[in-house]
Amino acid sequence: MSVQEFVDATVTFVRAHEAWAIPIAFGVAFLESFCFLSILWPGTAILVGISALLASSGVELSVLWPAIVAAGVGGSFGYALSYWIGLYYKDGIRELWPFNRHPAMVDSGQAFFDRWGALSVFFGHFFGPVRAIIPVIAGMYALPQWQFQIANIVSAFIWAAGIIAPSYFGFGYFLGADTTPAGP
């Protein structure tokens, strides 16, 4: 199954089962932010597809905001688990897949972290090439938990809203769906 077929299958499932949009948003964002799987996982494409689908099917804003929150929480948890893996394994992370096959990934993550420090955690949610490694590097460097979590949580929610809301409103508008909030 190709990546596009997988994305299509996931979006089709949500079309048939809209009640699953929120837990799927959580799971997709978690996997998109988890260090080992984010390399292979087409999470951003799935979230864009799901939010556009919700808009085109006329789902109200009452589903959009919980989906954004679920994606933010999922992204935060994925990054937090990755941080703890880096904290536990330290330099031994280089021996684990996929980092043992792509050592330059760790090197580039370290260079990015050396340049930006705790801000690299914030930026990492937005840049695919470093998304997989930055929380691990933060753990390896033993970035204080509070600094990591502030950058992680704030950026995860901005990232989730930045992926889901524009797709919902933009594609919804393009597809002719009524995405305006209902009045009182």
C-alpha cells in the first residue's frame, strides 16, 4: 500500500465514521510527533485530508475545536515520549533504528539544537526534517523538563491549529461548505 493509498483509506474511514475524527486526530498527531515513526508516518497529509473532509461534509465547528485539541495533545505526548527516550538512552540513541542507519540525522539534530536550544523544540513541530530527532536530542542534552514541556505543548497546539484550521476553513470554502460559526 502506497502512502497516498493509506492517506486515502484513513480519510475515507473518517468520512464513514465522523465520530472517530477526534481520536484519529490524536493518534495521527502522536505518530507524527513520535521519534521513530514520524519519519515514515504521513500525519500532516492525513490531518489536512480529515479537516478538509470535515468541512466538505458540513461538520460543525463543535467537532473542529476538539479535533485541534486532540491533535495538540497527541503531538505533545509524541514529543514527550521521544524526549524521555533521549533522556534514557543518551548517546546510546545512535545504536537504535532509525538513527543507526542515518547517523547524519542525529548530527543535524544536534547542530539544530546547539543553535536554537529550547527553541529548537518549539521549531521542531513545524519542520519535518528535524521533527523526528529534536525531542530526542533535547532528552540527550537533559534539557530541563519544564523548558521542554513549555516549548513542546505551546508548539504542538499551534502546529495542530495551523494544520487543521486552515484546511477546514480553506478547503471548506473552496468546496462550498458552510464553515461559518452558527449564531446564538
